[in-house]
Amino acid sequence: MSMTGKLKYLLFGTIRKQLIISVAIVHAVLMALFVWDLTDRQRDLLLERQIDQAEALAKSIATSSAGWVAARDIYGLQEIITAQSRYSELLFAIIIDRDGLILAHSDTSHVGAYIRDMPTTIEPQLLSRTPKLVDAVSPIILADYDIGWVRIGLGQQNTAEQLADITRNGIIYAIFAI
């Protein structure tokens, strides 16, 4: 008997063996689908949470910086932006006047430069919503006049690590279940 013949007999020789193998295969496929679905749902949930954080942070900075923008207090605005460095996922935080002049930036080398691609409507917006970057912008309003913008960019490094942990644990559970 050849090697493949012995292997076929070992795996599929009796009805009992065939039943065990088929149940294990069905179980493996169902567990793989479960892990995939769980990871996909978790990715969406974490992205939505990141979007909420970016929008809330942009609105908060816009509210607290309105008086500073009106007074053109560059140092005060830079302090507000520097205080945001506690957010582990923060890629950038920018305060911009109506003309697009960067008044404060998390990377101070950009202060004094111009941004021309700001929204045309005066309302909070989400400019980017990808697994790599959530980019939110909020208008700075003082006495019903728009006087500038706050732009926040949050990365997804921690989110990607959490998803990798979920996927790894799901695979381990699936292997043990099989």
C-alpha cells in the first residue's frame, strides 16, 4: 500500500473517521467565520469611537480657543495645542485663522504656513475616515462669526494593536475548540 493510500485509509477509512473529520472541518470553517466577523465588527466599532473622539476634541479646542484667536494670542493658542499631546493617537492638532494661516500646530515648524483646503461650509466635518487617519475639522465661532478652524488628526496605532490581539485570541480559541 502506498503512502497516499495509507493516509487516505487513516483519515477516511471508516464512516466514523469520515464523520469526525467532516465535523472538525465544519467546526473550523464556522470558527474562522466567527473570528472574521468579530474582528470586522470590532474594527468598525473602534473606528467609530475614534471618529467621536476626534470630533469632540476639535469642538472642544474650537470653543476654548475662540477668544485667543480673536486676540491673536499665538503663544496662548500654542499652549492649548501643546496640552493636547497627552492623546496617544494624536497625529496633529492645528488652529487656523479664516485666511488659512496656521496660528498653532502640534509641530511648531508649521506655524505661519497656510492651509488652503479648508471646508467651504461653516460646520464641523470629517475630512478623512480611514484605518490610518481620522481627520476632523471644527469651526471656531465667536459672537456668531466664524473666525477660524481647528483641525485634528488621530491615528489608528492602538486600534490596530487591539484588533491584532482580538484576531490572535480568536484564532487561539478556534484552534482549542477544534
